[in-house]
Amino acid sequence: DITMPIIPYPRAHLDTVELYPFKQAIESGIGGIMVGHLRYPGLDSDFKNGASFSSSIINGLLKDELNFKGLVFSEALYKRNVEGIKGLEVKALKAGNDMILVNGNLERIQKEVLQAIRNGEISEDDIREKCRKVLTYKYIFGLNNRPTNISVNGLEARINSPEALQLLSELRRNSVTVLANYGNVLPLTNASNVAVVSLGNKGEDNTFLINLDKHISTDKYRITKDTDENQQKQIAGELSKYNRIIIS
């Protein structure tokens, strides 16, 4: 089984680190946010089922406290780390998701949602509000005037346009953050006598190693699951002569 990751930090830490980009995005007018299958005990004391099914996080924090007015949609409800939870779709809607991402028997899901409305678990007004919000965004994007059939021919090339790839590259560069720089070991540009220890199979960190070689000269070592204890000790002994060691 795959379990949900737990983000164990207290609320004060979450406010200044994990929630910071969401606050900035909301202030910038972002139209949609996906809620992930993550457990946040600092945000919801009853965090067993994760943020995707937490009214405290979706309604209490995201919509009320952070004043997010856009679309809230769930992460995929068929992933292995949530498939053991009963009534996934109904729970996700009750928690505040405006849209749910499913990959299953739509007829079954519709019946369960309708039954939840009849039972009073979900109100008709709540469903009506979600539908209005979805239709509003469709109208904003002009989907009422555009053909809804999307050609799959050349779709990958259209999505991965030069402009999109450039944006991805800029996002990757700007997302790297140094949380601490003890001993001023960074930047590495002028460093000498540096070793790189790669953990994992050959080729898995090629991109990192190639880009590193553009800036500094390094000696490289690799440890895999097949590296025995004697080899590990030999590598550890050789590493003692280096000023700096990078773990990849």
C-alpha cells in the first residue's frame, strides 16, 4: 500500500513556508487550485483522510481565511494512497472541492452523489453553487463560443511549445531555494577539490552532473544497491581527502 505523505509542521511554520506561495498566487488572482492527498495535522486535527477530504482546509483555510474565490479541484481520486477510503467522491464534494477528478464508473459516482443529496449529506444549494462556479469559468474562457472537440493530432507538440518549454526552464531555475548555507559552502563556482557522490544507478543524475561540470571540476563516485560494504568503506576513505562533497 502507498500511504499519504504527512506534512508534520505546526501552523506557524506552514504559514511562512508551505502556504506562502499559495497566498501569493491567490493575491495575484489565480483561478484554480488543486488540493493534494497530503495530511496536515497542523491544519486539521482530524487529518486521517488528508487535505483532499478536509473541510477545515478547503472551506476553513483556503476559501474563508485565505479568501480564495476560484475553482478548487481535487487531486485524482483513483490513486493508490486514497483508494481504500470509502465514498471518495462524496467526501471530496462535502469537503469543499468544486470539481473532482475521477477515473472510474461515472454512472456509479453520479448515483452515489445523487443519493448523498437525497440523504441530506450534500445540499442542492451546494451543488448548484459548484455548477455555477464551473459554468462561470467556462464562460470567462469563452468555451461557450468555441468548438468543444479538441483534435489530438499534434497535441503533444502544441502543449510543449517553445514558449511553454522556456517558461518551464525559468520556473525550474527560480524554484531552487537555499534554506541554509552553513559555513558559506555556496556558491561552488570557485570551489576546488570537490567530490560528487551519486546515489543510485548510472544515468539517473546525468542532467545534474552535466550542468555541474559546466561550472566546476569534480571527481565522481557512485553508490548503488549493489555496492558492497568493502566498496563503501573504500569510497568513504577516499572522500576524506576532499574539501567539499556533493551528494546527488
